[in-house]
Amino acid sequence: MIGKFTEAQLPAVEECVIGPMLEWRACETPDKVLAVFEDGQTWTYTQALDLVRQTAGGLRDLGVKQGDYVNVWMPNGADAVRIWLAINYLGAIYVPINLAYRGGILEHVIANGQARLMLADGALIDRLESVGRARLSDLVVFGEASVALPGVTFHDPAVLLAAEPVTVPADVAPWDVQMVIYTSGTTGPSKGVLMTYLHAMSSVEQPFGYIDAEDRVLIALPLFHISGAGAVILALYKGASFSMVGAFSTSEFWPVVRRTQSTTLVLLGVMATFLAKQEPSPSDRDHTLRSVMMVPLTEEADAFSRRFGVDVYTCFNMTEISSPLISDANPSPIASCGRPRPGVEVRIVDANDCEVADGQVGELIIRTDRPWSMTIGYLQDAEATARAWRNGWFHTGDAFKRDAQGAYFFVDRFKDAIRRRGENISSFEVENEVCAHPAVKEAAAVAAPSEVGEDEVLVVVAPAEGQTIDPKALIEFLIPRMARFMVPRYVRVVPNLPKTPTQKVEKHLLRAQGVTDDTFDRQAAGIELPR
């Protein structure tokens, strides 16, 4: 027994705690490549361990101790990775900050974590001048800083590599907090999700069971997002390697895959759609990619698999949980999120947490049988923690349904649902149909006010490269494909949808903008819907 848990319930420490895991890998495969970066740097496991130990020494000399929160506000790259791993090597807690944050949300995150030390890109520092900085007293700046901050001591990043290395990792347990990842904050202030080492490892352990030590995971998502951070953990956990770029680029995607010899990655949101809508090329299969995790599983999945010669997988996850729904290769039915993985209980419930029947829509709630493998709560937000964990289950806030064969389907975020003429409409389902039009690169469906109460459906669309979108033709395309009450009344065409750095569409901005002067109105145009 370990405390109240048996050995069978807990992983070996080196399998999920960063310090021992890196030591173990460097001992077992010292010369194997761990990381390939956009700037050409390559690390073996031994080189990575040496850099992490050295950086840990620098952080120690700056006063970082086990259990401290440390803010990291840096783009993807070698510096960001070694700093993160060094923070965990010391047993401190990694707190990455979204690169888009400024103003009130930046002030909130800094105050919430109460970190004394921040490591940041110099191009971002001027945003700190106009916000409250809580306990922040020391700042390691990578690049030139354009401002001085009263009460804050600036440090050159060279100090991180000039100290005596730390050679023994902190005594950290799987249930200790490894990192704090902030949610998007679309329904209120961003919440800091407390992730234990076991929680982080559990997020990648089973959904990526198809990956082995020969794989190289391409990271095109930021480290302040669980999909970006999780890919680093996945590579370490599998004894594999990763390649890293600053951001996803449709035009550069396949050249990056070929150059870095990457074999797998997560395609989140519209990334797969963007790739699928590129013109077919004779080189479509001239690459090293073997598999993709496509979230969500779109209608293009089968065609994507055949065209590019890759296996497609899917799952459902959010920062607070640990991938409770997963799939086998090339799953069906399309649009499914998979089925519950071993070790989790999943229910779909009504507002009173009573289970609904198959085919009915309700909220997805979750719990696991392994301790510490989901979030232990939100940093300094007991009320939000209690609300999410009511009745002993974590409440996702997502509307789901299950079919008679046990497959689970995402319907919508409850906050994004649209209600029109007494009918509940899934924005997700509307967007899927709109994106089936060959001229549409991406789409977002939001509620717009109706003169007769409830909502009208507004879709905001961006054209595929070299295409133009005729709103009237788009409506005519949708009419035979959709229930009458789902057909959008309004269509607005924009060059690109507003998105967060993690490629999530900022629907709150589109809702706030509403029906603009350039928005097409199906009703005003006299387009009749069939009865």
C-alpha cells in the first residue's frame, strides 16, 4: 500500500513525474533525439537533461523553490521547453500565460497565481506597464524590453545557464501539481486549472496508445494549451521525440512535416478542414506522417485518411479532464467523439443530474477510478471548483448525446446553443453543414436577436483560398441539407474568423458584432424555405 492506494492504482513515479522521467530516458536512450526545433536546434535526451539541470540551477539561484508558481510568457521554442522542464525538475509549478493576453485578463492571471518570478519574451513586456502586477518582483527577459517596471528587477536570460546545475530532481509525487493551465474565460474570468503530474500523463496515456518510441510528434499548438503541453509529455512518456513550430500554418504544414520527419500530431478545430481544402497535389502522400488525432472528427475524416495515407483517430478532452472518450483508428460513425476509455465513468444527464435516454441531449459528466487523474480544482476559486464537481462528478458544460451502439456525440457548448421557434439548434451541426460548401474555409454559427423572440441563426463565413462566397447560393446549398428551422437567416462574409492563439473561434466577438450592415438577410432577400 502507498497511503490508502495500492501499487496497482498508481504508476511508477518515473512514468509521470518530469524529473525522474527525463533522468530515466537519458539513462536508457542517451543519444536518442528528443526534440527538433524550428530554429534548427536538436536535443538528444542527454542534452535535454543537461540543459534542464543547468536551467534549474539558474532558477534556484533566482529563488525558485519546490511548490512555487512560476509564470512563463513565451512563444514555442527551445527556451520555453527547457524552462518549463526545469521548473518541474525543481518541483515548482509551471504557469504558462497565453501570448494574446493583455489588459484585465493579463492582470487577473498574474494576480491569480501570485507568482514572484516571470520569464517572458521582450516583445510582450510593455503590456505589463499598464496592469497590476501582484507579487511579481523578478523578470527574466528574452530579447529587448521597451519599458522599465517600477519594483521589478530585470534579469538577463544568461543567468539561467551560468549557475551550478541541479543534479537531483525534487522529491515530487504523482499527485503534486505540475502546472496551471488557464481556460479561455469565455463565460467569465479565466480559471486556472490545477493539473497534477498524474492528471497530465493520464490525458495522453490511452488516447495516444497507437504512438510508440519511433514516433515524432509535431507540436503546432502553443504550450499554454493542453494539446501543446500534452504533446511534450506524450513524447517523454513514450520515449519518443517531438518537433516544434511556433504556430500552425496551412501552406507550410507539409514542408514542416517533411523537414522534421514528423509522424503524428493533433489537428484541433479547423486545422484538418484547412488542410483538406487545399488543392490536391501529386505530393499529397510524399511525407512521413502516419497518424493524426482529429478533434473534432469531421466529415472530411475518411477522405483525409485516403488522400494523405494516414490513420485518423479522435477523442474528447478538455483541460480539466483526461481524455475520457477515445477511438480506434479511422472510427465510425463520423462526428463521434469515440467511447469511454477504461478507467472512466461517463454519464449524460439532465439539469438534475438524472441520466437521459440514448438519443436525448444532456450534459456530459465524468469521474475516474484512478485518484488524481483529473483536475483537483481551480486555482483560488473554490466556488467554481464546487460548481464543476457537484454530486461527485465533474460537469463539462458540454451538451452530448449517445447512440444505441454506445458512441458519444458532441452537440454543443451549452452557452453556444441557439434556440429558434421552440427548437434547440446545435451551432456545431450548423457549422458542419456550412463548411461542406466548397467555397467555405471556415464558419461560425451564433445566435442573433429575433424580432419575435428567441434567436435567429447567423453564420459568419470565410472563403477558401481563391474562392468567393455568394450568400444567396450558400443558403440554397444548405436548404436541402438542413432542417427548416436550422437554415441560417443571416450570412456574413469575412476574410478570416477571429481566433484565439489555440485556434478557437472567438464567438463572443461575433455575437457582440451581431448583424452588421454588410450581413446578408435571407428573409429580406425573399428566399422561401420549403414546408
